[in-house]
Amino acid sequence: MLKFIFPMILLMKFNKDWGVVQTSLFSLGFLFSLSCYHNFYIYELGFSVGIDYISYILIYLSLWIMSLVLLSSQKIKNLMNFDSSFIFVNLLLLLFLMITFSSMDYLMFYISFEASLIPTLILILGWGYQPERIQAGVYMLFYTLAFSLPLLSSLLIWYFISGTLVISLSEVMYSMHYLDKVWYVSTILAFLVKLPMFMFHLWLPKAHVEAPIAGSMILAGVLLKLGGYGLIRVLVLFQAVNKEFCWVWVSLGLIGGIFISLMCLRQVDMKSLIAYSSVAHMSLVLCGLVIFSWWGLSGGVILMVGHGLCSSGLFCLANIVYERIGSRSLLVNKGLLSFMPSMGLWWFLLSVSNMASPPSLNLLGEISLIISVMSWSKVSLLGVGFLSFFSASYTLYMYSLSQHGVFYNSLYSCCSGKVHEYLVLFLHWFPLNVMIMNTNLLLI
């Protein structure tokens, strides 16, 4: 794994040359894709970093999204808005993400998990749009830090009891003492906030709306997946306690998902709508992971990848419109089909992927998750049904309101888009709809 981490550190030296960094990231992604040629449990080991199947998928997603982030942030390069610092911060974030997904030690995982917060905060505060970005940054920082401190103390207690924090060697807790229940909740709370679960989600829409395009894409594409990945790694230790408490998280996930979907239907800011839809999608992932079934785990990982690509593409579209019109409001952005005709196709393709239509990965993930939630309890079918219905309705609301209608009368020209914008959108959509052809790679 070090042979991929060292080039990342060396790339930071070339932060003044945008083209070199972009080409290198795509090349690194290609080389990394060739490294998964067997089905061992853990491989690429060394210095307590190593990857298994889930880590491989998520590191590859991080490399891919970060390559697209640099491709879509050309405006920063053209305006020379501290572009070398921008590249440095993004590469630093990618380095922390790669270490997080590949660490074999819980403490190292925790440190890099927290460290990824700092470059994200710099992105929001440094290249954000409105003055409210300071409030958004503080929200994100305090939500994440406040709920991460119990996780650190729980890991230290774990080390004191079991003598190791190596992920595959840590022993499973089977006792049901009331202290174990407190311990269990304090351990997984950090990941539930990062996911984010309903009630702990308030930092996400603020951070998304105030972040630049790079911040939004990396937040939606990879940083939310840190929560899901952390749950996969940590829940294994608390099997007996989780069996007792999983109904709480499933109920919160389903009911919260429905509430958030209803909130999506009354948003007027495009970015805000896409951010709230992320919360609704990730609540279904939470349900799949806490139920502890193979269907749930596979569906959760697939939906994380599908949502990462789809949501990142939608944020990219919202940014393209914002750069042209200067507003993200759905009250102003009407009739975009007349203003940007060719872009209408990408709006349609990414919107239908967002509502889990075939052949997107979201469909495969949602089917697996629906099967796992239904096999756990038949009553939950009602919640899942509402969640799927509203998921389609708010996506249609966003598409129809933005594409149809009479467009803003001060826009008098047709401005469809640049080649690099179409390339970014294609590179989001293509893997999202083609990977379903090889499902045995994704169904763990």
C-alpha cells in the first residue's frame, strides 16, 4: 500500500503544475485498479497499512473523485485563486483518506479519520462563496469533534482490556452489562454523525451549501463514506449489543429518511436539495449495516459507491449552472432546457440515477438493502416504500423545476457548456451505469 501513499506525498511537491497533478492522479487511479487481482482477506500489507475488498473499493472511489474534483475546479486555476494551495490541500485530504481506508490499526484509523476534517475545513473557509461559510465550518468542526472524543476514549479502554488495537485481532464483546451499552453507543456515535444520521445531520447541508465545488464533491463523494466504513469496522466488535439496539438505528434511519425527503420537497436552493437527498440515501445505508446481513453489507457498500458518483455529479451540475447564472435558487433557475440544451441530457441522466433507475449502481444497492431490511422485519417495508417513493418525487421536483418553465428574462443567450465540463459529467455517469455489468465484483 505504501507504493501508492508515497507517490501521493511526492505529488504535493508539484502543486504549482495543475496538468502534472491531474495526469498523475488519473494514472495513480489506473495503477491502483490493477492491484486487486486476488480475493485474499487482506493484502498490500506493510507498516500496519493494508487493504481488503471494501478498502480497495473506497480508496479507488477517493482517487477517482479527487481526479474529477481537479478537472471541475478549472475556474480556480483560470482566476489564479491560490491554485497551488488549493491543489496542496486537496492532495493532503486524499492522503488522509487513503490512510484512513487502509489502516489496520484502530488508533491510526481514528487519527487519519479526524485529520481529514482539517483540509475539508480549509477548503470551505478558503474557497467558499458566502460569508456564512465560517458558521458552516464551525458547525462541521464541532459536530464531528464533539462526538469523536467518546470514540477515542473507548479505543483507549479497548487497548487497556485486549492489549491490541489491530483491526483483525481485536476480540468481540459478548457481555451485556449496562456499561457495555454505553460503550457501544459512544463508539459508534462518531460514525453516525459523519454518515450523517437523522438528528445529527444539521452540519451537512450548511457545509455543502457554503463549500466550493471541490468541497461539495469530495464531501458527497467520499467523506460521508467514512461513516459507513467506520461502522463496518467497529460494529464487528459489538455483535451482541448491536443485536439488542439495531431497531433504534433502523427506526431512526427509516423515519428520519422520510422526514428528510419531505424537507427536500420544500428546498429552493439546488445544492441544499442535493445535500438533503444525501442524508436520505445514507439513512438506508445505515439500516443495511446495523442489521448485520450479507445483503445489507453488500447493498450498503454498493449504494455508498453509487451515491458517491451520482451525488458528486449532481453537485457538479449545480455548480455549472451557478457559474453561468450566479444563483443556485430554483426560483431563478427555470427553463434551463432552453438556456443550456445539451446540458439537459446530463441533468436527466444523473437525476434518474439518483432515483435508482436501471442500470445504475444505486438500483442494485437499493434492491439489496430493501431485501435485507425486509428480511429483518416486514413492518419496515412501509418505511422503505415511502423512502423510495419520496426519493423519486424530490428528484423529479428538482429536474422539472430547473429544466422546464420560462427562463429568467435577463438570460438572452444559449450557453451549453465547455468540453471539460462534459468530460467530468461523463466520467461520473459512465462508471455509475457500467459497473452493474460486473456485480460479483461489488457483491461482497
